[in-house]
Amino acid sequence: MNHPDSSYDVLIVGSGGAGLSLALKMADHARIAVLSKCSVSEGSTYYAQGGISAVLDEQDSLASHITDTLDAGAGLCDPEIVKLTVTHGKESIDWLRQQGVAFTEEQAANGESHLHLNREGGHSHRRIVHTADATGKAVSNALVARAQAHPNIEIFEHYNVIDLITGQKIGVSPNRVLGAYVLDIKSNKVRAIAARAFALATGGASKVYLYSTNPQIATGDGIALAWRAGCRVGNMEFMQFHPTCLYHSQGQSFLISEAVRGEGGKLILPNGSAFMHKYDPRQELAPRDIVARAIDHEMKKRGIDCVYLDISHKPSAFIQEHFPTIYKRCLELAIDITRQPIPVVPAAHYTCGGIITDANALTDISNLYAVGEVACTGLHGANRMASNSLLECLVFAERASIDILKKLPHLPKPPVLREWDESKVIDSDEEVVVSHNWNELRHFMWDYVGIVRSDKRLSRALRRIDLLKGEITEYYSHFRVTSDLLELRNLVIVAELIVRCAQQRKESRGLHFTLDYPALDKSQPARSSILKP
């Protein structure tokens, strides 16, 4: 089994669409290590169903995509970042096709093939490029294959970063990231890895909530690492809850794609009646925050466990062709979506805030970059529009790669790092503390800091977070690290950042809805809930 060397040109933490795209775009000019916390295909990219938004239809326009994104972001998007991202949509799709991603096509009336485009919530046109209903899997598999074949890219699975080593921490000026302490999860050995430049592409933090569509590894690691290193974090109150997660005891974390509603799926109550017309004229095609709150309201008002998403009025062949993954998974659970509705509930899905970056994905630290869901670029504002996330990964991987390669020849040679010292700690004899605190944190975040909030609920949550932080810090100080402990240590930081950002925002906007301030305050600027370490 091969292990990381002591130094590289660039160290990338995360092996999803953002991390691997960045690695591939630099690999001809730099020696790169990519760290993956589990197997290389276990990130959120792999499980993404819907697709990637890009203006490819003659009836569509960049101006329309920009307007739709700004509208979904409820006035908090950075217009220049939105324009930058949308403008590079087509070239991002072209690049993926060059990497071997096979997107779904259809034949035109003249017999020529072209990309099939879906429409999803918030979009005024069909502009979602996809591979059936398993786009993320197609993207992930193609990028992994390319990265594994490149001689300058080394991918290391089952490595969890403990902390970034910064000049500020060891008294070296000017402040920059010098390296990272990394846990080899399989051997439980800690290694020190140095590099000239670093990139965090660790995804989001939805596992801070009890119910989530994300894989188990979405524990906000990159956000917590950057925060401890001294970077600003912003807009963490905007946690997107996907309206339609499968409600089934054996179907945990299984997402029912936005595209089901885009192709005519109707949200209904147990008695079969529709309800979205009462909340928004766009009904099922309203942005996710509106649909999620509508479902949450109906469930609480009626005391029901779920609502239903019904696309059974469409032909069976159409459903099986467009949604083969969803059809197969539901059928395994005795739900035939061609004949019956799908039970669904909202679940934590996407972190719209994160590490503050500029247009080149650069953080507050001169050689540290953040790409993808871990970053707060200004694209999503108060609510991410469907299928803009993979687009953001691709566009900012390109921006970061250009900036890193331009600076790399002038960055100092990686230093020799001090080995990890665990001489004063022992193996834990009470790991139940980790599992108990993990469960407690996710429960009260769901109850107090979920889809609907209040000042009282946020205060309750913060008091519990303070208690947990003390317990976790004490535990971390006395026992050897494990991956579960590192995730819990990161999650409690993320929880605090979410609550503190939510307390700053004295209004209801996008994904943040509070009973104490139900009105919109138009004076709030983009990325206004910014916290400094």
C-alpha cells in the first residue's frame, strides 16, 4: 500500500468534482496529492442526480441564466460572480466531454443528435445537461479514471486531515499554510505532509443535521480546517434543505431528483390533493427554499410524516428512461413510481455558505484555495439554484488552477515539518462519548436550527454547542485521534458557525426563515453574515 510523500507542489483535500477537476487542470505542470477521506467515489459529486446548468439552447440566453440565479439567491448573490460562472457554462461542459463524460443525447427532427436538456426548479428554460438521473456518477467515474492515469497525480484514499499547519501557529511570517497533519485511517497513524499550495475541496456540512441527502462524510471538514487556520467564513445560515428526500426506513439519504418535478411530478398530500399552488405561482418549479418550507408547513399543520411526489401520470417507458436510478431504488423498496407516488420529506442538502473566497477561489491565506461547496464565492446568495453546484466546481477549479500555476514558481519550497506528537495521549476507553455527542448535536440542530428558526431556538442551540465544545476539546486533548472524533470536532464548529451567522441575520430571506423577523430587509449585502476567527 502506498503512502503520501512528505511534500508536494500542491495538496488537494477532497476527491469530488471540484478536487479532481482542479488536479487535472494543473497536473501537466505540478506534482499533486489528492486526499480522500474514504473511497475516491464516495463524495457528494458521485451521488448527484440532476445535472449541470449551462446555456446551450438557442431559445435560452446567458442573461436569462443570470437572472434566474439572482432571483433564486434572493438578492444576496454577487452579480459579478454570477456572470463569471454562467458565462463559462458551455466551456465547462465541453471540458467534461473531453474527459470522457457521456451526457444524455436526443435526436432532433433533422436526425442530428444533441444534448438533452432538463428543466429544474428556478430555471426559466431547459438548460440542465445530464446523464440520465446519475450525472454525478458519470462525472466522478470519468474524472477518477483520468486522474488515476496521470503520472503527476497521486490519490490517497482513507486519509482525514486533522489540521492545517500555518506560519501563524508556529511563529513564521508571513502567514501561509506550510502543511497538514493527516490521519491514515486504516493504520491510525498520523503523517505530516508539506506543499507549496493547498486547496480545500471537501464539500459541505449537511451531516450536522439529523436528516440529510448527503453521504456520511459531509461533515464540514474543510470549513472547520480553514476557520481554525484563520480564514473568514460567511453565509452559513443558508443551509439548503432539498424538498424531496425519500421517506423510508431503508431509503435513508436517497434523493429524489429535482428533475422529477421538472418533468411534471406533482407534490400531493396523503389524500391525493395538490398544495403547491397555495404557496407560489410556479408551484412545483418554485426554488427549493419555497418548496421545502411549503412541505414542512403542511407536515406540521396536518401532523403527517411525509408528503408524496407523483409522476405516475407519465408513461411508464418515459419514467424508466428518464429516471432509471430512482425507479430501480424505489422498486427495491416496493414503490413502483410508474404506478404510485413517492413518499418524500425535506432533508439537509447543500451548504450555500462556507469559506470566503475571491474570484480565483483564494481564501484569506495567500496559498490556500477553496473550491466547490466548501467555499462561499457569492454565487448562491441566500439559496442555490438547482444544478449550479457542479458548474461552480468546474468554473472555480479552472480559476484556481490558473492562479496557482501562475504563483507556483514563486512560492517557497515546502519546509520540513515536525512530526505529530502523541506522547501525552492514550487510546480512548470511552468512545461512546463521540457517538453520543454526534447524535445529540444532529438532533438539536434539526429541532432548533432547521427549516424554521427563532431567536429562542438559536439561543438554546448555542448553549448546547458550548457545552459540547468543552467536552470534545477535553476528549481531543486526552485521547489519540480517530476519524469519528475528527468529524465530530469539525461538526461542532460548523454548528456554531451556522447558529452565529443565523443570529446576525435579523430578517427572513431565502433559506433562512425566522419567526421573529419574518420580513425581508433589502439593505443586507451579499455575504453579509461574515465571521472572523
